Amino acid sequence: MIASTPAATPPDARIRQRAWLKEHSMTLGYAALFVVLSLSVQNFFSTANVVGLMLSVAQIGMVACTMMLCLASRDFDLSVGSTIAFAGVLAAIVLERSASVGLAVFAGLAAGALIGAGNGVLIAYLRVNALIATLATMLMVRGLAFIVSKGQAVGIADERFISFGDTLLAGLPLPVWLTGVCFLVFGVLLNHTVFGRNALAIGGNPEAARLAGVKVERLRVWIFLLQGLVTAMAGLVLASRITSGQPNSAQGFELDVISACVLGGVSLQGGRARIFGVLIGVLIMGTVENVMNLLDVDAFYQYLMRGIILLAAVLLDQLKSRGERV
């Protein structure tokens, strides 16, 4: 007589259901929020506004992909806003003096990669605390942006460079496509490569990862180098959109990026990250700001709301961490 497989008991089914709801709660919450806003806020669901929403979160989305790796490896980077400003200013200056778009793009990307690698060396090899190292870099790089630009915005008139920010492909601006490529590339990197598994491993337990043969210091430098490179790309896109390199741009940008990552399920204690969750976190941040703009909410209240979102994200991360330890 053939034994039949026993059916799942109700407690088992409830456990799986709770696990599924826990994993997808943010996605379901955002879907519900999107539906409610589409029905209650005028013009929110219009094609122009949805495209504008995606464009408004393009820079945050790009940088969130690499910030996810930093947080997953138990680090973070407070210098991304300054790197965006410096990359944009440097590219604008090089473009103004050389009239070469390729050279301007190369200069901006190289500067970002060097800044990121410098952060990685300070943190991984010189054992400087990530908060202190990236805070110092944030101040120094912002200062350099003001020094090289003499405190003034550097205008961009070259249409070839400006086209980075306003070219449409299949009805969507190029920055939206670049953001999509970033999510695809770093999603594969996180979930399907040794690089991604090792990043999560050193975030979960650096010493255990080192004993398992992971080159912890080298990997951290590479993560920060990628962080700087992608951040510089976001800076170039921003400069092309506003047709100038501005030394005071992207102030507070790092907090928005970290908030989006934590909302998306990336743990501040390392070892846990989901690329789709980061996408949802980015969309939540962008949607809240978009709705406040549509409702003509004063900028002062928008700062308050961004702070509340950051606090809520951190509290949510703490609750998840406690729940996993229980």
C-alpha cells in the first residue's frame, strides 16, 4: 500500500502564511497606498505624473542599489550627496574647458570611484569607523565642490551632455532606464554571484566570513568603489537634468537613500537585503514626496515628513531584528 503524503496541518499553513505576509508586507502596503492615492489625489495616476514620479526617484534608485550592498555588509556611506555634487561640478568644468563630453563623463565617474575607494580603504584597512570616515569625506568632498567651482554653479550648454537627462526611449526618460539597469545588475550581483553572497556574509559575521576564506577588506573596498562610481553617475545625470553643476546640490540625499533601503528591508545590522524591497522603499519615498507636491504641502512640512519616514524605517528595522532573535 502506497503511503500518501500527509496534508499540511493548519498550524504549518499559518506559519507559512505569516512568513509570506512578513516578506511581502511592504509591497502589499505600497500597492494599497498607490490605489488609495490614485483614487483620492487628483492627477496622481496621470501618465505625466507617473513618469515624473519615476524620474524624480531615478537618482535615489541608482544610489540605493549600491547603498544596499554597503548596508548589507554592515557599513554605510554618508558622502553620497557630496559625491553627486562634486561629480556634477567636475564634469561641468571639464566640459566647459575641453568641449569633450566623453572626457567630462570620465572625469566625473573617475572622481566618484576614487572617493568610494578612499572610503573603503579608510574603513577596511585603516579601521576608521564608517560613520566618522564617510562623515569626514562628506565634508571634504563638499568643500572641494565649492572650491573648484568658486562657490558658483557651473553652467552646461552642450546639448550632447544635456541629452543624458531628457532623452526619451519608449516614452520614458533615459535616467529611468539607467535606474532600471542598475536594479537589474545589482539584483543579479546580490542574488546570483559569489560577490553578493560574500557581501551578505561579512555583514552577518565578518570574522566567520574571514575564516571561510572571504577577503573581507578587499571586498569592502570594492563595495565602496562601486558605491562611488554609481553615485557619480547619478551626479552626472542630475547635472544634465538641471543643466549645471551645483556645489550645493543633493544636500540630505544620503538620508533619503538610507531611508529607502531600510524601508525596503535592508538591515542596518548587516546580513540582510532584498533588491525588490529596495525598489519598493525607493518608490515609497518618491510617492510621498510626489503627493505632497501635488497637494502643495509647504517644504517645511516635507522635511518633517522625511524625518518621520527615516525614524519609522529605523524602528521597523529594529522590530524585524528583535523578531528574528526571538
